[in-house]
Amino acid sequence: MDQPLDTDGAKRLESYFAGIGEILNDRRRKASFALYAMGLLLDGDRKSVEPMAARLFPSPQETARAHDRLLHFATDGKWSDRDVRRFAMRYGLAALTSRESVQHWILDDTGFLKQGNHSVGVQRQYTGSAGKITNCQIGVSLSIATRSEHMPIDFELYLPTSWTEDAARRAEAKIPDDVVFRTKLELALAMIDRAIADGVPKAIVLADPAYGDSSAFRDALRTRELDYAVGVKGQTKVWRIDSHLRRRGDPVSLFDLSLQLNPTRYRRVTWRDGTRRPLWSRFAMLRVVPYHDDGWDPAHREDVWLVIEWPRDEERPTKFFFATLPRKTTRKRLVRVIKERYRTERLYEDLKGELGLDHYEGRSYPGWHHHVSCVLSCYAFVLGERVRRFPPSYRRATQGRPHPLAA
């Protein structure tokens, strides 16, 4: 943490650790969690077990003992990630909602770059973190956001079939028998179901086209009584509808539809002040019925907002979104909701740069999830302290500027 805690803050941290200690239900695990969390919270370039142990205990003998203890806690410790994450979520949620309401749930994934092939889940695959196919793990995340703050509450490691169907790899990585191959969409829906079960206030779900382009995924959100504003691909087809909500003509791809619209339909919208200049683009919006070749009667399909973005440096429209917001929603409101998803990029930067989210060097499945649970717990506490120290008006005034993950 960039700023030291005052006396009250230190008491809150002690109480917070004690609450997690009750969940861990073991004196040694409680002490090990406190050590691991302090290793993540203290300054340092690397937040893997060995450098954390060296920072916490400078003498070689103490470092070796601390290393073994932390490694056992993360890799072999028998404790519930779900219970620890739920405690951290409720702590952070109480701080967030003391000032503002939850407005969005944001689904995304991020890459954990690796060099070898023994870290659980690693293979050559695409990650937006690198912008290319590379050797990495992929973590799928669910975070919640108010107008001013953003908090991760859950993570799942994506396991390719090269891991789930290889008995030797499963044994080496200690992958539990009940863990089977699940797509990123299935992992995302599992996290959403946990959030609903844990009482997280429902909000608009935001996601990129990797999730939003799936009609089954969108239908699953609506079945759970969740609104969404998600990216979709240009090849996706829709029916245009008239003012009486009647379908017009044959289904057309979003890309073709975007070129058919009169250029005057695209209006400039600024959604945020950036660090150097206002962030704006041109947007068109219209009601459509998504097309699915799945045997359903299209008359029973829900009409949604289609938002088309034509970036200022592009020769034609390039981005497309579906949203289930009310028909009276304004263009500016739609755009600002859609663009909230991009706050996740800054969140990943904080989690990796400040708390070592991607620094875990172990190879086991339980270890990866235990490390992530500790990171989420630390973030929730730091966020609670920041909410106490800085009011929402201050944070909104400084959005777009770099800021430390300070408590």
C-alpha cells in the first residue's frame, strides 16, 4: 500500500484478517494467510512466494521457513476459495454501496504469460493482454462497478482440453476429479450464478464479443433476469423492425446494416474525459431482433438495442453492441454504459502491477486459485480504505488519470 495505515486502519486490517481467519478455521492457516496477504500488500516488484518471504523475513533461515510455509498454504492448503472470496466481496461491497449503488457486472478475461508448459492451464492461445496468440494461462473474471469504483469478486482458470483430457497432467497439477472442461462462457455463467446466490445486487452485465456474440449466453442472462450491454461480431444477423415492432425484410448482417444506414444516423458522443483529450466516437442506434437459426419462432424473440460505433480514425463502422436497456434510453446513456467495460483494463493493471495477480509461479490448480483468492481479498480491503479516504466526487474528478492502488 502506498500510504501507511493510521491506528483505525490498522485495527480494521486486523479485524479483516480475523474474519478471514474464522473462515480458514485453523490457527496456522490464519497466520499463513496474514503473511501471504502482507507479502502482497507490501512494496516489491515480484509477489511470488520466494521474494515475498525474503521481504517479510530478511534472515536466510527465516526466509527459508517462511517460503516453505507460504508455499504449503498456497499449494496444499485445504481451505475454501469460495468462502474466502465471499467474505472479501461482502466487505468490499459494503464499502462501495455505502456511497453508490452497483451499476454493472463486468465479465472479461486476461492472460497470465508463461514461458514453460507445466503451469496448469498453459498453452499457446490468444489473449488480449498481449494482443496475440502466445504461451499463457487465461483467467476469466467477474467484477462489479459503481459509478466511481470497480471491484473484482471472482476468477476462474480456463482449462483447455489439452489439460482436462490428459490424466498425467491432471495428476501433476492436482486438478480435482470433478473439474471438467468448461468453455469461458460456462465459467462466466457459473460465476454469475455464485454472485446471485451470494446476494450481489443485480446490475447490467457487460462483456466483449467473445461472450456477447453467443445467443445462448445472452438468453441465459435474460433467464436470470439480468440486463446486458455486450459486444457482438459484425457477421451476426438481425431483423430490422418498424415502429410497431414488426420485422422488416430478411435478416441482414450487422456489418451490412451499418453500411446501409444514412451517415446522418451516426452522431458524435463523448463518454469520458481521457488523460489527454475527451474520448468520443460516432454512434448509430436502432431497435432490432437478433437472428438465430435455432428453430425458435422469431416472433417470440426479444427486440434489443443495436448500437453501432464508427471510430473517428476508421473509414467505416467497426464495432457492434446489443443492449436490453429500455426503449427510452438515450444515445449518451447507451454509449456510456457500453464503454464502462473498458475500465476492466485498468483493474487488471492494478491487480497485476500492485498486487501480483499474475506473479504466482506454482503449477497446481488449487495453488492458482488460492493465490487469486488472496489477491481478491487484499484488493477488497484496500478498496474499502480508499472509499473511506476519498469521496465519490473526488474519484470521479480524477477518473482517467493514473492513480496508485493506495489505502
